[in-house]
Amino acid sequence: MIDKYLKILKRGDVVAFPTETVYGLGASALNPDAIKKVFQIKGRPADNPLIVHVSDLDMVYNFADDISPDTKELMDAFWPGPLTFVLPKKATVLDIITAGLDTVAIRMPDHKLALRLIRHAGPLVAPSANISGKPSPTRLDHVKNDLGVDFPVVDGGPCEIGLESTVIDMSAEPYTILRPGHITAKDLESILGKKVNITGSQEKEKPRSPGMKYSHYSPDATVRWMDQDEVPNNPYTMYLFPSSPPHIGSENANIKRYDNNFADFARDLYDRFRQADLQGFQELAIEKFENYDALLNRIQKAIG
Ligand code: TXA
Ligand code: MG
């Protein structure tokens, strides 16, 4: 079943594939013409660099050979998994991947179809498989909606995590999280035994992760926080309750409760964003919560 997609990748074309975070838009990381197509298909600005996806440690050394003991320790602890390392790049890494930076981003996804593709087709660049300006796709039909029904997509069903990987810059100390994800600063600190910084929106210097300067997706519907006791009485509002508010008995098309299952909520969020627009909701109201930084971060970005 995967052979058809390997053929497409090997001839220098682009294939969407599932990972544990979101669907990626894959092309050979060794073929500049194939990578150009990725930028064209997504409508992605050329100064926003891509993540190289690998299936084993040996592949990493083709892109970065300065792997510190700290980096190695984190790779051992979290790979394959939703953690992307920004490392000093080797001179041979294609400029189109790194947007001319002297670092390269690398990750080993925790998904058997993704790993099988990479093992046979070689390392793949893979941004999220959405059109720039849309939320990352977490389901097959999201990719088809953005890229067309005939676009080649390896079907892996819904993505397990539903939010993009944590990006950590290991090129200088103190190490800095450039994009929060499922793996938290605390998780990283517990392995490293040192403090990890988190890039704040207050950062005034040039953004360390170029992607962060682009506006993030927000649905056409207005997104806002609400209190737990808000009564859902507007048919044009979609209400999302991460907790289990006593006054929310049953769910329906515009009311959803997650009963404190934040993994479920994360898996569902981008689909809700897309549904809000497809179904013409005017507003998306989300009950305030504290835990799960990455989820808070994506919602806060959508609120703007
Ligand atoms: O979970 C994920 O990471 C997904 C799946 C498909 O693996 N991929 C993904 O790729 O989210 P993308 O291209 O949508 O986001 C990559 C982020 C961007 O914010 C980009 O600016 C940043 O990583 N990035 C890439 N290379 C970088 C570098 N050398 N230095 C700093 N940031 C970099
Ligand atoms: Mg993206």
C-alpha cells in the first residue's frame, strides 16, 4: 500500500503522510526541486525553514554532526516522538530547507507509517500539510480539503496528539523552547537536570523561529475564553468545555465537553476550528483552563 507513495517521493514529488502530531507534507530532504514544490503547494514564505524527518540516528549525522551529550540524552529519552531539535547544521544541508540559517531542525516522528516511508525514501522535509493560513491537519479529510481530493495522502486515520511538535533550540545555552508542544519544559528539564527557557511573546529581538512571526490561523468565527458557568444559549456559538461543568448535561452539535481529558481536547481542537468555519458558526467559546501549555498557546494564538 505504501509502495505507490514511495514511488512518488522517489521521482521527486510530494506526498502527505500521518505523524503522531499532525499530517506532514513530505518531500526528499536531498532534492531541492522536490522541496520547492512543498513551498509552492502550501503557499509558504521562503524564509520559513522546514523540519527534516529521520527514521534513525545515522540519518541525523547527514544534517548535523555536532550532537552534544545533552542533545543525545534528549533524543534517547524522547525519540521517536513529538520533539524537534534545532542544531548547528552541516555545510551540506540545502539552503532551501533552512532558509539560509546556520541551524537545521530535525525530528524522528513516532508513527509507524511515517517511519516506514522515511526508511525507504530517505530523510523527508515535512511542514504541516495545510495551506499556509489554515490550521495543521489532524485528519485525512483536512488534507484533502486543503490540497484537493486527488492529492496523494497516506491514510493513518486521526493523529494521536493533534498539536505540532515541541521545537527546542539546542544550538546555544540556555536551551530554549521555540514552540511549545506535548513535551514540556518540565519533561526536558527532568532529563537534563538544567533549566530550559521558553520563548515568550514579549521577545523583541528577531524571532529565533522564523515561523513564529507569521500570523497563526484563527477561524473566521471569533474565538474567546468563557467562564465555566456560562450558559450556552446562542445557536451561532460553538461551546467547548474542557472540564465537566455540572450544568452541561448533554452534548450536541454546538456543545462539547471533554471531562478533563486534555489529550482528547488537543486531538480535537484543530478539527473544531475547521468545523466552526465549515458550519458557519460566528463564535467559538472555550472554557478557561490552566494545564497543557501547548493547547493554551494554540488557542491564545487563535484569539489573537
Ligand atoms: O509536529 C510537527 O513538527 C509537524 C509534523 C508534520 O512533523 N511539522 C511542522 O512543521 O509543524 P512546520 O513547518 O509547520 O513548523 C516548523 C516550525 C516552524 O515554526 C519553523 O519556523 C520552525 O519549525 N523551524 C524550522 N527550522 C528552524 C530552524 N532552523 N530554526 C528555528 N526554527 C525552525
Ligand atoms: Mg505548520
